[in-house]
Amino acid sequence: MFGLSFQLKAHVELDYPQGGETFIVGQTVIIEWHVAIPHILLNWDLFYSSDEGVTWDTLQMNIPPDQLTFEWEIPDELTSQGKIRIWMDNDGQDYVDISGNFTIAPNNMPPHLDAPANDTVIECSMNDQQLAIQTWLNNHGGMEVTNFCGDVVWSNDYSGLNDECGASGSTIVKFSATDECGFVESNAILTIEDTQVPVIIVPASDMVVESDGNVNTSQIASWLFSRGGGQASDACNNTITWTSDYNGLSDGCGDTGSAIVQFTATDGCNNTVTTTATFTILDRIAPVILVQARDTVIDCSTDNHENIIQEWLNSHGGSEASDLNGIAAWSHDYAGLSDSCGVTGHALVTFMASDVCGNISPTTATLYVEHSLPLQMETLPRDTTIDCNSGNGPEMIQAWLNDHGGASVTDQCGDVTWFQSFPQLPDTCDAPGIYVVSFTAVDECGHILSAQAKVTIVDSLQTGVSNLTDDDVRIFPNPVRDMLTIDFNKKELGLVHLTLFNSFGKAVWFSEEKANQVFIPVIHYPPGVYFICIQNSRSNLTRKVIIH
């Protein structure tokens, strides 16, 4: 068997230039080539000849295999026999392609306009708009030219903007590029516009004022004039005009109310920005009490004292008040008297003056209902004689005692309790004699009124009751703190009536005893001077007691 083998040679072809072209000195040309037949690539070598290939100048050696273009600036040597050669060394074989003849001509043309100047719009700003304008001018408005005839001199005819709103405006700017062979021009429009709203540097602030009773007209006007303290600035240095949408206050209590106000700042180009704040009138000041409520004292014995109490309440205890927004109502917290004796008592009453906004001012006074008049004895007790042999002597004595000996008192302030000093006899006929009975009326407030009458028991063989003397009674300890003890030294004293009075003459303790020793607890009574009154059917005595 046998086989055939062969190696394909790589082929390269120039795409540009191919010959016949005319290039201008200084012009940039892109040399292009391609691989005609695939092969193992090595580096490219690029050469230029100005004498139709007699001699070659190196343009670039060892161009990478994947690079198929080369940027070449046309030299200033004039020729009509220019050539380009691309060369590759592959496995010892030289693969090359050479262009046809091209011409290099002198540069005698004006600059070529590659890109015209572009219009620009710059946002108005006094801080940086001049810099932005100058930058645009320095960049020739983006205009680009290619020149072949010496250096290019740039110029423009910018002389300022026409007058529009604020610092905005526009103008047509002509840019010129000039070299030794001529010039080229391009126009563009420079526009400075103001589309930015003013900047709120201090927002409007809420304002809360106390009602002056006249809708606070001057304060509202001042707040509106100052835009609620709001301040604004404008980057384009436009004059700012302020307006507001205030159209009155909401309807509050009295002369109070509020308004949410939007302040609008407008620059010379009609750009606007807003800031919002609230103006509020409040009434937080309570009415002023001009005359304080005054205490009042009413005696419970006064006719229609309940009506007098109501009149005092209706007059606010005599108090008076004023308020800028008017007094809306008076009220009080009276709920009745404290539970004292009878119909007496007292009450600490708070009268409240309320304005139309619900602010309240109190004034306090005390209502006293007192029992200051003494008891009045309308009918005195009458003496009586009981025959112990009548068969109903005890019943007759008890009936006389129950009737208080016929005595009666008047008290309009409460109930009256009666006490009497007649001893309890086991048998009426066992204790004949004359008994002096004290009838004592005590009302609920401790007022005491006593009167005496005699009951004579006849036909009794028993010895009478003895008189009560200082020697018959011992009271100890005195001063006393907890328990007061009373010893009786004589058994013939009979029934003994004891009453403890305070220094105001009010009875605080009662008892009827027929014992040799009596104990009176005093620990719950306030310290002070007291009097103990001791009575039997024949006599009475009083001793001072000190509780500490």
C-alpha cells in the first residue's frame, strides 16, 4: 500500500490599499489584509516602499497573527510609486502579498469637518453655569476637524445670552477651525434654562397661639406675611414671589380654630415649590376667679334651710369668674352633708367655672349646717304622788316616767332622747319616800336640758334613799387614759344616773347603774377636760375628769 501527502501553503491577500489610491500627507490610513487559506499562523511583518518596491521601509515587525489591520499615518514624502507589503514566514516558506502603486500627494486643502458643533442645554445655576458654558466653548461645542496644513486655530463668536427669565437665555454660537490652507465653520445653539424649582432652605413652621378673644388677627397677619418663617433660594438668582392659600380658620370653640396653610415660592421662570405649616389658636387658659366662693353657716333650726342651701349653691357660693371666650357653665360637686348629729353636718363644695372650650377653674367653700340653739322646754315635769297600796303603783310610776313627768321639749334638728334618774325599785312599798327625779332631754347633737319633779311614794315601811355626797364617790385614775373607774361607798344611794360631758357641754356617754363600781372606757375620746355628772333620786354632784 502507499499513500499520497502534500502540504497546503498559506495564502495572504491585501484588502487595502490595493493600488491606484491617492493619500494626503498626514492622513491616517487603515491597512487591512486577510488569510485566504487557513494555515498555522505566525507573526506578520509590514513594509512600505516609495520606489515601486526597489527598497522597503519597515512599518511594523512581529504583528500578532490575529491582528489583520494596521493604522498608518501617511509620511510627508511625495511619490506616485508607493507600495505596501504584508509578509509571513511559515515553515520556512515566505508568503507575501504586495499592493499596486498608490500616490502620496501634498496637503493643500482647508480643515475637513469631521463632526459639527452640537447644541447644548445647561441648567441654570449661578454656581457652575459659567464653568459649564466655558467648558462647552473650550470643547468647540463638540466640533471635530481633520487638517493637513499646519496647526489649527479655533475661535467662536460667543458674546453672551439673550435676556430671558432670571439668568436663563440662549444664543447661536459660530465655531471656526482655521489652518494655513483655509477654515471650516459650524454653528450650535447654547441654551441656559431654568427648570429647577426654588429650594426651601427653611420650611414654614407651625404656630400655636393662645386665644386673645378677637381671633388673633394681628398674629395671623404677621405669620402669613413672614410665610410662617419659611425661606427659599433659587440657583438661577431669580426673584422669588410668595403666595399662600389661607382662607380662614376652622370653626373651633369660642374664637379658636386652625388652618393648614400652603405657602408657594415662585421664581421668575414660574418654577414653584411649596412648604406647609399650621396656624392654631387654642384656648388653654382657664377662667379667672374674680371672687372666691365663701363659706356659709346655716342653723338647722332655720325655716326652709334646704332652700337656703340651694340658693347658696345656685349663686356658686358667691363666687364670680370671667373669661375671654365667656363663661359657659357653672357646676359643683355638692352631694350632701357629712353624717353629723341630726340634720347637721358640713360639706366642702368645689364650684367649677367652665369656659366654652372646657377649661375649668375651681373655687372651694364649706357649707356648715349647725345646731347652735339650745333645747327649749315647752312644758315642765309635774310632781306626782303614788300610793303603793293602790295595787298598780309600779305601773303608775312607770307611766309617769314614760311621760317624762309631763315634760316636753322642742327640737327641729333631730330626735330627742329622754333620761330619768328614778331608781329601779324591786317593790314600790319597800321604798316609800319622796324621790326627786331628774328628767334629761338629750338631742342628737348632745344638747342637754334637764328639769326635776317629785314622786312621793306613801305607805311604805322601808327606809328612804340617802343623799349623794362627795365622800360617797371615788373617781380614779384622774387624769385617765384608758378606763375611768367610779366606786360608790354607800349602798343606800339607790339607782345612780351617770352622764359624761365634754368641755362644750355635749354628753358623750350615759348610763344608769345600781352597782358599787362602774367602769367607763374613755380610750376613744380625744384628750381634754370632761365632766362626770352623778345623780340619784335625792341629789347630784359633778366632778372634773381629764383624759390624756
